[in-house]
Amino acid sequence: MNRALYPGSFDPMTLGHLDIIRRASLMFDELIVAVLDNTQKTPLFSTDERVKILLEATKDMPNVRVDSFRGLTVDYCMQNNLHTMVRGLRAVTDFEYELQIAQTNRKISDNKVDTVFLTTDLQYSYLSSSTVKEIAMYGGDVSHSVPPYVESALKEKFKVIKR
Ligand code: ADP
């Protein structure tokens, strides 16, 4: 079976991520979308919240599984017998960063984990979780960037934070 991992912070998932998930799900028999539970970063959404959003987003994609993990992505790959990672590319700036990570992952996995890149759909090329959070924090419209349930979750978060 042809399986792949799409790892990320997904804080929160945007329509850009969702587009990559949908397209990758058509290329592999099984796609595992895994939220990185990074103890070094303070995300806006907890790991559970980020997983719930991804579960909602992928409920109509039977070959997509959602999970979360801590530690090195290549360790997660090895533990789950995964040898392909999917990552999205928006611009040249993404490329430099992603190239370095992909080469590092290949090296530290003893050439067992390769990365496949999907280029963003042009309509989402400007989209990032950080800009979405910033716009939402100031009460701006993010309806073109995230699904409605993420928009509500963002509104709820910033309502709570402002109190
Ligand atoms: P990271 O895993 O680096 O913390 P994210 O969770 O934001 O970052 O993104 C996970 C993956 O999705 C990365 O490969 C990133 O380049 C890609 N990605 C993020 N936003 C978009 C977008 N709008 N279009 C395509 N790919 C994207």
C-alpha cells in the first residue's frame, strides 16, 4: 500500500493546507495528516483542537487519517512504517526552508524517508496560519482563508483572550 504522511503545525488549518490534503489524498492509498505537538512553541490551538479541526475537514475523505505526534517527524515515520512525506510549497522562501528540512530528514532517517512537494494552488499562495491568526485577532474577515468552523473557532479564541 502506498502511504504518506503530511505533517505540520496546522495552527490552525487553512484552505491552503486543506487543498494539499485533498490533492495528496488522491495520490496515495492512505494519507496520514499529523499535528506536531511541539513543546517549544506555544500554539493558539491545543493539539486536541487542531486534531478536531482536521477530523472535521477530512470527514469526507475515507483514506485520510488524522493523528498527532511529539518528537522527530522521521521517528514518527519509522514507528509507523512511512517512507514518504508530503509538504506544500508556496514561494521561494518556503523552498529554501523545506529543502533543508527534507535533506535533513533523508539524512537522519538513513535515506528511508523522502519528501514529495506539492505546489500551492495559486489562490492560496498568500495564505499562512500566522496571517490568518493576526487578521482574526483584530476582528478581520478570514472567511476566504479558512472553513467556517475554523472561523468560528478563531472568533471564540480571540473573544476568550480579550476578556
Ligand atoms: P509548519 O509545519 O512548518 O509549522 P504549517 O503547519 O503552517 O507549517 O504547514 C505545514 C505544511 O503546509 C508546510 O509544508 C507548508 O509549506 C504547507 N502550507 C502552509 N500553508 C500553505 C498554503 N497556503 N498552500 C500550500 N501549502 C501550504
